[in-house]
Amino acid sequence: MKIIISNTSKEPIYEQIIKQIKELVLKGELQESDSLPSIRQLAKDLQISVITTKRAYEELEKDGFIVSVVGKGSFIASQNKELLKERRLKIMEEKLIEIIEESKIIDLSKEELIEMVLILYGDDVI
């Protein structure tokens, strides 16, 4: 498991960890029952505070992404694929709303925005 921390990001370190672990689960790179590094080991590997790593793991457990077993460690929890997809769709919708608002600010037409999406997605045009 590779986690990269950006010191220049405005996002707190614990949120960067949470986001990256969730992405690994959503992509299927981390599967149910896979073990995570211990809180201390991850803190050491990332050269961050144990408190920061502990907070990230607690949030991941609260969100149902991991389970912690006393004396054994933390593991990827069983995931409902449809629920994961819904969570991801909600995030995408929020980003799309932001993009639509930005496009309206610069008077980009709906057609121009759709064309841009198609090009970026890899399709030529409608």
C-alpha cells in the first residue's frame, strides 16, 4: 500500500490518508480482510505523528472502510459495492456542480462543456 502525503496540500494529512485508502478500496486494490500497517508503522513510514495516523484510522473505521481488532491490527472491512458506487457518485455530482458553476461564470455554453467532457473522456464529438 502506497500513500503519498503532500505538505503543500491545503487538505489535512489525516484526510489525505483517508482519501487515498478509500480510493484504493474503491479501485479494488485493497480487498476485504487485507491488513493495513499498524498505526505506529504507518506514522513511521510517512514520517508523521501517530496521533494523525490514529485519527485517519478512526475516521475510516467510523465510515465502515476498516475494522480494528485489538491485538491484531486494522483490516479492510467487507464493502457493499453498490453503497461504494453511490458514495462515489455523490462525490462526482458535487464536483460536477462546481464545474457547471465555473462554466456559467465564464459563459461557457452547455454544448461547449459537453464537448469538452467528451474530448477529455476520449470521445471526439457528439
